Amino acid sequence: MMALGMFMAILDVQVVATSLPTIQGALGVAADQMSWVQTAYLVAEVVAIPLTGLLTRILTMRGLFVAAVSVFTLASVGCALSGGFASLITWRVLQGFSGGTLIPAVFSAVFLLFPVRLQGVATTMAGVLAVLAPTVGPVVGGWITETWSWHWLFLINLAPGLVAAGLGLVTLPRDEASPGDLRLIDLPALALMATSLAALILGLKEAPREGWASPLVIGLLALFAASLVLFVRRSWGAPHPIVELRTLRERWFATGCLLSFVLGIGLFGSVYMMPVFLAVSHGYGALRIGEIMLVTGVAQLVTAPVAVALEKRVDPRWLSLAGFLLFGVGLGLSARQTAGADFDEMLWPQAIRGVAIMLCLLPPTRMALGFLPADRVADASGLFNLMRNLGGAIGIALIDTVIYGRAPELGREVQARLAAGDEATATAAQIPLALFRAQPPGPPPPDLLAFLAPKIERLATLLAINEAWALVAAVTVLAVASLLWARGKPAGG
């Protein structure tokens, strides 16, 4: 039931992403402003995630979940009824904040409400829904937009939201709320945390377009760094911190957070790169892209029972090692895709990633949260889940930088190889060999160059995407070195 609320929150980002052009046309919004529909949600979400522990203490788990689901459902209806850009963004901020608290609340509930023997199963259910949402999101969003209208991207949350809120009200334990803790909130620390996270997300969003050395991006990243330093200094020794950062001193928890960060890079990065690759190489729309990407989701579902069984019997460090190495292989295989890659060629990389994802999620979750005292789990879950979202945001920004930064240089290299008569490059660019061979040696004439320009640009973009796949694969494999830090017995173990 709680996992249903979390699934709604994660799915909402993905279903909307595929339909931004439709929403833009309906509301008459400028193209360069539409990304704020997603950015507003993500900024509010990352600010809310680390506050979950504090809000749980004030409202109780039952009160927080019911309130968050209810506000998320109300905001979804508000988004659907929005008649202009400003109102849509306002409702998206409310959606993002309420949805952000649902994610860590579910993972903390696993270790607070379930006995040890059932925690593996509960973690798997939550984990499957957390990683399945980004996978099925594109196909769900494309189908809804093509079948009904963009309003239903938000209205589909109404029924499950009401059901989840009602069940939460009835079934979750009735703990005693502590509204008096509101007076203990460190408002300056809260402002510093919100400023830091918002500046980071906005800086990463603008970096691929403006350039990492642009004044805007440098200013935002400087604001992030300064706010973060001040927040850490104020919170580290505080008697009632907004976020209990001292938990990071626990080696197993810190290692789990780092692995969660890297999983965010690989998970959200792969979900981002697959649609870009398929749109550039084949010209597919959202619905067809979503259908192809369902392979990963199916592999996750099939692997889940096996992952649960292994998680109960094998040291989480060894499972994490196997999972991240396997995930790196699945990412690396996609770094060799060509313009003519068909479904069969993309099948195994996706299947391998789907199998690996469950081994990259369950063991680090156990490492981070499974050995902590109950009174520290809610705060720790907020930090742990924040790392995955930040990993996704930073990973996508780096991927965009690689793709759009390297593509022009690779285009010049492709043009030089074509001028040298390289038939392999001509084949990769899908240039008819008869036409290519008929040209005299040397640079192509202007009319031929105009004909070849789109093909050269397309091949250069695909090569840049492959380099991004390779980068993410390397980061994923290197993450296993962090397991050397998780030595000895965990805190509470």
C-alpha cells in the first residue's frame, strides 16, 4: 500500500517526460520553458527527501504517509486542471514535495514495520516498484497521451491515491505524534539545505546547454558549495538537526549511500539514454520506445524472487559486488550499438541490466538501513534515497555534456574519414556505397556535403551516446572499490 504511493510519485516524472511537447502545444508555452515542468518537480522532491525523518517524528509514519499521498493526489488533479503555465508549475512543486517524502518513508517502513524474516520480501517489493517505474513510464505516458489526452497523465493518480490514503489511515500503526517538535526546526539550516539542493539541480540542468564554464552555471554551483558547507557546519553538532548527517560516520551506511548514488547514475542514465538513442537511430516515438524498454522491467520482475533468496543467505557486500559488476557489463554492451541495432541486439544488454538492478538495490539498502537502531532509520532513509536521486541528476547532466559536447568533434572526425575514402565509416553513416565510391578522392563537393550533413551529424551523435554509455559503465564498475571501506561488523550488527 505504501509502495503504491511511492510508485505513483516515481512514475509521475517518467509519464510526463514523454508528453512534454503535447503539453507545450496545449498551453502555448515556449519550448525553452517546458523543462521547468520536470525541474520544478525534481527540485521540490530532492528538498523533501532528507526532511522525511523530521516529518515522520512530527506527524508519525501514518500521519506523514496519509498527508503526503493526499496532497500528491490533490496536486495531481490541480495539474490536470491547469489552464496556464504558472499554475501547472505551482502544482508540480506541491506534487514534487509531497512525492519526495513518500520514497524514503517506504524504505524506512520496511525496517520499522516488518520482522527481519520479512524485510527481504518487503525491500524487494519496494525496490521493484522503485526501479520499475522509470522503465514502464515512457510506454505508459506515450499510450495515455496517444489514447486520451495529456490531462490523464495526472488524473490516473486520483483512484490509486485515494485508495492508498484510505488504506494507510486504517492499517498503519497509530503512533503518538509530536507536533511540539515543530519548534525545534532549525529554519536557517532548512533554508541552507533547500538553497544548496536547488542550486545543484538547477546548475546541473543548465550546464549541458550553457556550458560548465558559463557564469550562470559557475554561480549556481558556487552557491551550492557555499550553502552546503554552511549547512554541514551548522547541522553536524546540532542537538536537533534537520538531517542527522553524523550517520555518515558509519562505514556500512556510507558505503550503501555511495552505491545508491552510483545506482542512480546508471539507472536514471540508462533510462535517459535509451530513448535518445532510439529516437536518433530509428526515429521511434514514445510508445514504441517504451515497448522496447519493457525488457528491463520484465527482467527485474523475473529476478526479484531470486534476489530475495540470495539476500537472505549471502553477505550484502558480495551481492553488491556481483550486482554492480553485472550492471557495468550490461551498460558497457550498449556502448557498441550501431545505427542499425535492432531489437535482438538491444535485448541482452537490457536483460542483463534488469537482472543486475535488483542486486544493486537490495544489498546496499540492507547495508545502509538494515543494521541501524529503529530511531535512526527514518533520517537515514532520507539520506540514502536522496543519494540515488542526486546520482540520477548528476549522471544525466554528465551524459548530456558528453553527448552534446563530443558530437561536434566526432562529426569532424567522421567527415575526415569519409574524405579519406573509409567505406566502413560510410556504412556506419548509412551512406549508399555506390554513391560513395563514385566520388573522387578528397573533400566532398558542397552539394554532396549538404546531402551527407544529416547523416554525419546522426552518426556523430550515436558515437557520442556510445561514449556516454561507456562512461557510465566505467563509473558503475569502479563503484565496487567502495566495498573495501565496509569492513568489520556494521553498527548494530
